[in-house]
Amino acid sequence: MSKRAELLPAMPLHRFTVKDYLRMGETGILDEDDRVELIDGQIIAMSPIGFRHAKMVNRLTRILVRLAGDEAEVSPQNPVELDRYGMPQPDLALISAECTAHARPKDTHLVIEVSDSTLNFDLKVKAQHYARTGIREYWVVDVDNEVLWIHRSPRRNGTYASVVALEANETVICESLPAVRITRADLGWK
């Protein structure tokens, strides 16, 4: 820690609400091209999207649109309003087709984050926020290690009761949309 930091008193951080965050966009403080999201009241810069990340999002979008059919909408890189202090922009979400505003946890069947440079953040910080706010199913696609992490049964303490990795010959089925079935081969993995 720097000497300057040692001299500063511990001050509480201001937590932005979703209303504050949206107002920043309306007034031009945040531009639609700014790659940021609201996590637990903090405006967090999002990493640039690399080729492998973009390719996986495109692949999953194509697969999910086909599998979800009319049962749900595939929402790529759009916000989900989790609570008063959270509005992340997951790579993909499967939301209720009847949703008429930003999706909320009750409207959301599945949230997917495609992860390369943000794996720890996605598995820890985002998983806690998603669980605490009731996102019933959360998948993290680790493109570097070719692992699909499946989180289910959220708890209010910010954990999921079940966290497993998709094994080689298994198929993962979205619990609330059984037509959505993914294998490692679907992801382009062996």
C-alpha cells in the first residue's frame, strides 16, 4: 500500500442504483459505446471482446435460438436488472418471451457468461451476485480451458447449491427449458 493510501481515511463508497446508472446513460455521462456494467452498485469496465469470445457467443446464440424456439427469447449482451444495485450485461440470457422491460431474475431462465480473461470475476463476483438475486441457472463457458461450469439452485447468501462442470460425454439441460440441451461438441470441444 502506498504512503498516500495509508494517510487517507477509510471512506464508504457510493453505490450507484440502477436508476442512477440509467440516468447516466440518458444524460450522456455514459455512452452506449461504453463497455460498462453495474455490479453491486459499482460501475465496472468490461473487457474488450476477443475473437474466441465473440465466436463462442455467436455459436451459442445460433444454438440457443434454434433450441429455445418460441419458449424463450435469446438476449445477447443485453442488461438484466438483478436488483436495485445490479444491472450486468451477460453474454447471453434466455428470458421469458413475455418480458416487456429489462429482464429481471423472475423473467430469466438462464444466464451465460463466456469467459476468457474474466474467469475469476465470472466464477466469483458475478456468480455471487446472480445467486443472491435469484438467477436460477448460470453457466460460465471457460473458453481457455474448455470447461462449462453449471450453477444451479441459488441461495440468498450468494452461493449456488450445485456447481458442476460438464463432463466429456454429458449433455447439460436447462432446468426450466428442457429443449435447451448443450454438449461439449456443440461448443466445438472434444
